[in-house]
Amino acid sequence: MIHLVNGDVVGSKLGNLPGEVLVWREMYDFGPLSADISHINWISCRAAFFERKLAIPASLFIQNCVDQNQLLSEIPRETEIVLWFEHDRYDQTMLMYVLNELSKKECENLSMVTINEYEGIDSFYGLGQLSSQHLEGLFYKNKQPITDEQIKEAVSGWKAYTSKNPNDIEIWIASSKQELPFLKQALQSHLRYFPSVHTGLNEVEALVLKYLNTNTCPFVELFQAITVQKINDGIGDLYFAAMLNELMTGPSPLLEADGPLPSFQNPEPKARLKLTSYGLDVLNGQKYQIVAVEHDWWLGGVNFKEDYWFWNRNKLKKI
């Protein structure tokens, strides 16, 4: 038996269960994506992006991806693979990727532990909140076999998610039968990361500007305030910092900081952030946040540089 989990915290708590633990270390809510990103060319492309945006050394990123893909490919088809993923956008994108890859192997024995709440925890955001005993209980009470229909939904969802046209996600959502209980909600959340045609801001960016309008604050305070409001998204601190950095670039930055934001090399800086006058104008609807052709950002399979016509022609609906 192989337990495939997202995060070392959860992986470290499964030691009493039968089998081995494989911690999957990747971020499929971030960076360049295509339907098949296991090829070395795509791994290298993602590595370069992660190095630019998060300061993760490209060589480290590449080696990690190659090693874990190799481990996945070497698991015998008859071995039971138990996937541990919660409900949020971060985990569900990873679940799609893993099931898409396992479908190619035609694995015979897949099961899953997936929840969006736990009795006694009011604000449940992840399996890492639970103790080893709680996780052991979930394994014996909540583990369920993964069906062919669930695999098909993951494969089709991954195809839509990595498409260059975000309208494919809307089509997928409309036709989803919710075989995977939390995937539809996760992709609906993903669509809210695209810029509104009315403001040029995505939903999280709008929350940031509203908060900073009344609070000049440290990064940690801002991160906590926003993630409480977006508890179902699974936003990481490095992802959030990269998003804020984008708002501080270009000819008309919306934010200012008195120091660097968190990165892989500098995970706990003391930077404070504030709204610029242009950011205030955007917040008040007097200016529009331009998503420029040079904007170096990806959402799923959409490259803001190459696929600029989506924004330029207002193909996206207000989300």
C-alpha cells in the first residue's frame, strides 16, 4: 500500500498505518501548465517560472519533479494507492493531476480519503489540523475505492483546467456530475482568479485592496486576513506573496512594501504593505487595473502573455 499525500505534515502523521508514504510536493494552482506536464520540457518551463516568482532553485524543482514522477511510474499496477486530499482548490488541482497520471498506468486498486469538514473543528482547512489518531480513524472509516467515473471526471477536469481557453472550465462545470465531491467547487473558485472585465482585479486582489484601504500592515497580518475569507482555496504564503509582487510591478503599481515579501529563500520577512494612490483609484472604480501583454503570469493553462486576446476582447465574464 502507498499513501500519496500533499504535505510533509500529514505524511509524518501516517506512520502507524500499513504501507509506505509518498509525499507529493508540487503546486498545480501556480505556474505554467499543459495537459501533459511530465515531459522534461514542461518541467523545465515550470522550474524557470518558480525560480523567477518564488526563488525556488530551478535545479531543485526539476530534480524533485523527475524523482517523484519516477517513483509514481515504478509503483506496481496491483498496489493499492490511497490518495489523501482535502476539499480546497490547491488539493483538488493536485488530485486531478495525480489521477490523470495514474489513469495512464491503468492502476487496479485506487482509493481515497477526502473530506471538507471534521467534527469538532469549526474552521476546517486541511488534514494537517488532525492528529495521527484522527487520520487513522479516517483511514478505517472514510477510505473509499475510486471509481472509473471519478477517474474520468478527473481526466476531463484536468484537460479543461489546463486548456488555453478558460471557457472550457465553464463548460466542464456545467456538465459535471460531481463524481469527485469537491472538484466542481474548486474549479469555480479557480475562475475567480481571473481578472474581472470591470476592474481588472481578481477576487483575491480586490480583497487585498479593500483590506489595505484601512490597514497598513505586515504581510503576515494581510495573509491571515485574506486566507480566512478564502478558506476553501488553500492559498499558500508563497503563492500569495507572488500575487502581491505582481501588483507592485509595472508603470502603475497598486501596492508598496518596505521590504521583500516571502520567498523560498526568505520565508519570514518583516515587510509591511500599503495601498498606492493608483491602487486607491482602482479600488474606487476610477481607474482600471491593466493586465498588460508583458504580464508574466499563468492561471491553469492560460498564459497571460501569449493568450492576451482573452482580456483584450473581453471574452471573460464578470466572475
